Amino acid sequence: MEEVFRLDREYLAQTYKRLPVAFERGRGIFLWDLEGRRYLDFVSGVAVSVLGHADPELCGAISRQARRLIHMTNLVHIREQAELGRELAGIAPGRVGKFFFCNSGAESVEAALKLSVKHTGRKKIVVMENSFHGRTLGALSATWKPSYREPFKALLLPNFQFIPFNDLSSAEKAVDEETAAVMVEPIQGEGGVRVASREFLPGLRKLCLERGALLVLDEVQTGMGRTGRWFACEHWRVEPDIVTLAKGLAGGVPIGCTGATPEVMDSFKQGDHGATFGGNPLACSAALAVIRAIKRRKLVRRAERMGRYFMRALRELEEDHPCVEEVRGKGLMLGMELDQEERAEEVLLGALRRGFLINVTAGKVLRFLPPLVVEEAHIDALVSTLDELLRGRGG
Ligand SMILES: Cc1ncc(COP(=O)(O)O)c(C=O)c1O
């Protein structure tokens, strides 16, 4: 692996804080590094590999499509894209029923922002403190973290107003007749697995309706069954005007998607937006295979059940270890906030040495995003390792 680390340092932009490991292959929740050592993957490429690694059904769909037609321009009709639109309309929240395809979460946010402004003719976007919406300039303008924003301040858009997450009275003050949209993650992922309160999303929904603004839900991380519902907003029974989706949608083949109610999406006219790779046959076939696999194997229900099991085990750790400040999340999107960043880093590296890939976000929040196929035995193995690491027996 040392050779890979050396090439990385010499030839790659050093934008990522990478763990000292590189993987050769995977199967289900398991990964093998370049030296043949096995790991359990509780990150799933950050909520991407929903079916786990090398899923035979997904691999079959990808290879069949690759042999037929990998790419096709959006200057013609694309059968797989049309079919994916129909499939998504069947699972999307509320009246969301028309879709634009792109290649990433950030791009899906860009489309949502442009569509909001086009549909309403307004210019202000209300967003949340602790939000994360991506690194392109529009998405970054909506992203809270100062260290991500500051170096590029000169290029950020001025039209974004941040309000505290879960604070409806601030929203009441911020949303006005200039507001095109309120954009929010139902569970803030990068921001530290922070769950919207019971009142917040329904309150925003009502406020947006009253003031003529659109409600944009960023479900890039929470979508595709991750939280025990197809879309996290179902937990709050809230229906968005626009929803963004990416990560898990095609199980690892790059794809992004902006969905909207038909009357909102129809505000996009020919020439208003586009993406060369957006919704190409390969990505769409992969997404169709993922959706069908999730349905047939009932993985949304499974995410809810396993999530409950996982959450209970993490809560027991919370009781036993004073260094655990809070456990939160829904389904298989769980976070455990520790008392110190150094401890979170120690647990992260200790877990890796013991063959578990986990993640730390927002400094000191251990984040767990296993594939939806995770089993109780995998969770038990991680939890007993965490128990030892939190006791300070990192090894
Ligand atoms: C809620 C949310 N929105 C947008 C993004 C950006 O997605 P991408 O990295 O695919 O551009 C992320 C990525 O973590 C995310 O969690």
C-alpha cells in the first residue's frame, strides 16, 4: 500500500484527509485491502454502496448495459432514463413526479437552486447553519462550514441567508416575498448527523406554502432507504416541492437527480439546464437495478429494523461510557458524538486497525452508514470493538 500512498502524494491533489488504507475488492459489507486484510465497511463510500460491494444483480445490470450502450447524448431520447423517471415517480415523496439527471449531489443541488429561482422569479434562498450541500459554487454558497467557504468567499453567491437548524422562529423572520426556496437536509449528515425536530420540517412546509416559497429537501445522503424510509421526509410526513438525490441511487455508479412536482419542473424550458453525462444509459440501468433490488429484498424495512437494533446497541455504549455525549440518527444513518476530537480520531484509527471502516464528521461525531444489507452479527462485532476502544484499550 506504501506505493499507492507515495503515488497519491506525488500525483494527486491533496484535498482529502485519507485514512492509511487502499482496497482491492469488496463483497457485501466486506472489503479487502491491497495486502489481503479483511474489513467491515460501515461507511459504504459515504452512503453510496447501498447494496454492499460487488452485488451480483447490480454488477450484472451494469455489465449487460455496458455491452449494449454505455453513453448516449441527451440530444436523443434515452430509454433507460425514461424508465428510471417512471420508477422514481413511484417511490418519490408527495407529488414529486418529474426528474432531471446529472452526476453528483452538488449538481443535483445546483439544478434545484436554478429551478427554484426560475419557477418563483425570486432570488433569495434560505439555508441552515451546519448544512452541507456540496462543493460547486452554488452548493458551496448554501453550505455552512466556514473552512469550506472562506478560501472561495470571493466567488460565493450573496443570495443565501443562513438560519439556525430546527429554529422555526428564525425561519418565520427569514422567509419573505423575495424567498425562492428554503433548502434543508432532513438529517444533516456532514453537519454531524443532526435530525430535524418533529415540528421543524412540517413548520417549514407550512411557512413555504403561506409565503409562496418552495421547499427543497436535500436527500442526497438520506434518500434511497438509508433512514428506513425511501426518503427521510416520510418520517415527518412532509412533501417537498423539489428533492435532490445522488449517492445511493445507482449503488456507486455516479449519478445525481433533481426531482420536482410536475408544475415546478415544467418551469425548466428547453435550454435552461443540461449535463453531458446526465442520466446516461449505464448510470440509469444501474439505478433501475438498485431500486428493483431494494424493493425485492425489502431493504427499506430492513434498514429500519437493523437501524433500531444498531441504535439500541449504541445507546447501551452511551450509558457505559461517559465520553459519549449523544447518539442520534434514523435507520442506518447513525452518529455518536464524543467529548473530544482527539478521542474520535483515536477510535477511527483504532477501528481501522481492528478491521472496521467507520467515519468521523463534524470533528467528534462517529458516523455509521453501513450498506443496507448489514446483519446483526456485523453490528455486534463493531459495537464490541467500539466498547473496547471507548474504554481506552485501542491497541
Ligand atoms: C446532503 C448532501 N448534499 C449534497 C452533497 C454533495 O454530494 P456530492 O459529493 O456527490 O457532490 C452531499 C455529500 O456529502 C450531501 O451529504
